[in-house]
Amino acid sequence: MNMPMRLSLALALVAAPAAAQMAAPACKEVSNANLPADLAAWAGEAVAVAAAQSGAGTPVPIGAPVAVTLHPSGDVTLRQPPEQERKPANPHAGLLAVEVPEAGTWRLSASTGLWVDVISPNGLVKSTAFGALAPCTSIRKVVEFPLGPGRHTLQLSGNPGPETRLMLSRKP
């Protein structure tokens, strides 16, 4: 092995523990008692909703969790191709609708690793941030979108199974 290659390997081995430390913490238990104040409503009882298979989507409330039943992906007509395609073993999809009262940054919290596209009257809305804002809770990820007032479609795809829990809330 030449000198530059050995140096690269040595640096990679030194950096590996640092990268591992930056990974999500290993949780001894998952508890919604650890939710940040702005996501506390997630711990409440979820409203059961069946996602639509086509069209504008099934309306859902803002600021309250919803237990969403999805459909096999092949049975759903998405409004546009997903920005990113997820291919789990048992893919499910569906459409929801939300009436946003005012412009701002809105967070979609999800219990599963599904892909979410938000479609406004003007087209696809690009997310501005995503991550695990509530580690060691049942929220798997949170995605932020800049939304204006009006009706928006939440296009859900690539969910590993027929169920997920979601909540749309305004970023504080």
C-alpha cells in the first residue's frame, strides 16, 4: 500500500468513531414523555383517517395526530411522481389534504420512514429541513415545508406497510 493510501485509511479509521458518535442516540426505551413542547400534541389520541387513492386527498386536521391507513402502492394514483422513490418490501401510499391557515414553516412529523411530497396549487413544495427532532420518541422523522395559506396535498409514498401516524404543525 502506498503512503497516500495508508494515510487515507488511517484518517478513515480515526474519523469512524467520531461519525458514530454523531449518529442518533441508541434509546433504551421509546417514550412520548420526551417530546419537545412544540410536538407535545403527538402524544394525544390520533384521529383515524383513510388516505385517498386519487384526487386531492382526504382532509386532515392541523396540530393533531392522525392514524393513517394507506393503500398498496399499485392501487394509488399519485398526483405526480415522488421526488424520491422508496421501495420497501410492502410499499403503501395515499393522499391527504390540509388547509393551511397562514404562511409559515410547517412540520410534518411521521412515525415511519415514508416519503412525503407536498403539492400546493402552484406545484411541488421543496422541503427546507428534515431530521429526527424528537429522538427516543415514536416520531421517526420530521420534515419542514414553507407553505402559504390554502389547500395542500400531502402525497405519501414508499411506506413500509399500510399504517403510519402523522401530524402537521406550525414550526414555532
